[in-house]
Amino acid sequence: MSKVKFVEEDIKPDVTTDIVYMMCPMHLLKLDEMMGKLDDGQILELLTDYDGAIDDVPEWCEKTGNEYLGMDEADDHFKFYIRKKTSKKYCPVPEKDYERCMQYCLDRDKTQE
């Protein structure tokens, strides 16, 4: 079930991460990585063109205890807003495979440019 929630006001993010043109599962890997760098209460803006993120980002927030503020649409990508509420990590890739998966995704994305 989709949890589409559009932002109703301008949100001023503390950090913006642009992963447009990166393939799945980069949206969750980068989201997990960037949230780990934020302090509680700070807001991340995640830019992606991956439509699977519409369901994945709210679910990730629910599993990690972070606050999903909503999304907005630009011409060619989505903007997701997440407020850090916890230090709990949830990564869809086992920690021992995280670096290898990140490198694979980055290499694959470079070949598709």
C-alpha cells in the first residue's frame, strides 16, 4: 500500500543528497548513509528519479523511527524530506556486504551515463 504524502509547505532541508539517475538500491543505501551523518532534528532532502522510492522511503522511515515529512515532484525527479529522529540503522543490505554493494551500484551507474 502506497504511503504517498505530499509536503504542504516549504521545507528548508539541512542537507540535500542528489541520487538522480542512480539505480535501486542506491536510494536506500544513500538515505541510510546520510541520515547517519545528521544530528537529531535535522532534515534531509533526497532527490531521486526512482519511482520505487515512493513506497520505499516512507517504509524505511517507519522501520528506523525517523520522521517522513513528505515528498514533492519536480520535472524529472522526486524530492523526499526526512527528519532524523533516531540513530537506529536499517539497511537493506547486510553490513558486511554494504561497501561492495555501494561500489557495484556506483560502477553500474557510471556505465549507464
